[in-house]
Amino acid sequence: MKNEFRKISVITVTWNRADMLRQAIETVLAQNYPNFEHIIVDNDSNDNTLNILKSYPHLKWISEKDSGQSNAMNKGMKIADGEIFAWLNDDDLYPPGVFNLINKKFDESDCSFIYGVCEVVGEKGNRMGRSSYQHFDRQRLMLGYNNINTPAVFASMSLIKEVGCMDEDLFATFDLDMWIRLSGIKPPLAIKDVTSLLRLHNRSGLMSAKVHLKEFEKIRCKYKNEVSFIYRYLFDHYFRLRHFLYDKVKMKLYAAKMNQ
């Protein structure tokens, strides 16, 4: 018999973003979903973060130094006991009703994870655009072409723990690496629904792609033996152009909108 409401474990890694963290916490509460936990892993912030954490008795939280986001995420996973893993950045939000939607989708599909599209918003919540629906393509992921927006992902917690949680040798692409490993066990489900609100601002990690670009080469080396020749050829002649257009053009347009 299927569980009517699977427990969703939302993990948020934060550092000195008290101004946005409260909104992230409230957007989880606003789901009005009866079976969830929200775990906050704070990198020993020196702003008002600790006071915010103490003001929400439902939270599970850790506040101590970590060695990076992947290390912090693994700390959260160690104390998580839900069936579904959700990664909410401290500056992102959820649309109403998404937990119920995801719970229903897991009833309908035997998948490793579910991902939707993101509504892109500015610092004050103003709508800036929407990511496009993406069919899943594991070959592209193994080449470093990540078309999955991490805040829009809901994954099987048991499968994540089976593959060994996040790779702490990766600083910026450990999420991409996780989606590759999970999809090697069981295919994911891509849906056209908006499953997160992705907020862009001057302190947003998405606004700087330098670290990601350096680590993409690590991903390609790690999985090169699983990628077909035709995909390696296409990457050199097509996917690199797509990367350029996204990193150099699309993100600059978003940056211009933020400063309007």
C-alpha cells in the first residue's frame, strides 16, 4: 500500500543570508503539507541567521564550519529520515502546492528523481523568465551539460544514500554528479510543472559560472568511458556553443534585469 503522504526532507545549506533565509523557511511552511522536515545546515554565519533558526521550533538545524556545500549537504542527509529529498537553496522559494504534486508523481512513476522547470525571479520576487522543459539525457549530463535546475529536483532519499551521498571532492558540480549516479540506477521523470522559484541576485551562485566550468572537466573525465563517440563529437561542435550562449548571453540578460 502506498504512503498517502511521503515524508519530504528539505535540506537548505546557508551562510550569511539571513535576509533571504526566513523567506525560504516560510515558503516550505506555506506548502501546508502534513509530512515534511526542514533541515538547515549553517556554515557558522555571523549575521542574524542563528536567531532566525531559533525562532522556528519545527526546524532541525546545525550551525558549524563546513568544508564546502557538498560537505554541508551530507551533514544534513545524515540526520534526514524522509523518503523524498528536496534541495532548497537559502535564496530560493517553492510555488504553492508543489509538495502535493511531487508526492502524487511519485505514486504514478517508479523513478529515481523528479525535476520540473523553474520560474526565475529577482531579489524582490519579480518574475524574470522561466527555464524551458528539458527531456532527460544522461549522455549530455556526463559531458557536463547540466540542464537540470537543482532547486526543481525531488529525489529518492534511499537511492541517494545507496550511491553514497554527495561527492565532497566536488565543490560546485556535486549535484550534477548525483543526478548522473542516480539515473544510472533508475531513470528520472521530467515534468513541465514549475517546481521551484529560482532567485537571481548579485550574490547568487548562478551569476558566477567560473567554478562550475572548471569542474565540468572533472565530470567529463569521470564518465568519459560511458559517453558515446557521437555525443563527444556533438559536444565539441554544438554543446559548447550552447554553453557559451547561456553563460555569456542569457545570464547577462538576467543580470541586466536585476539592475533595472
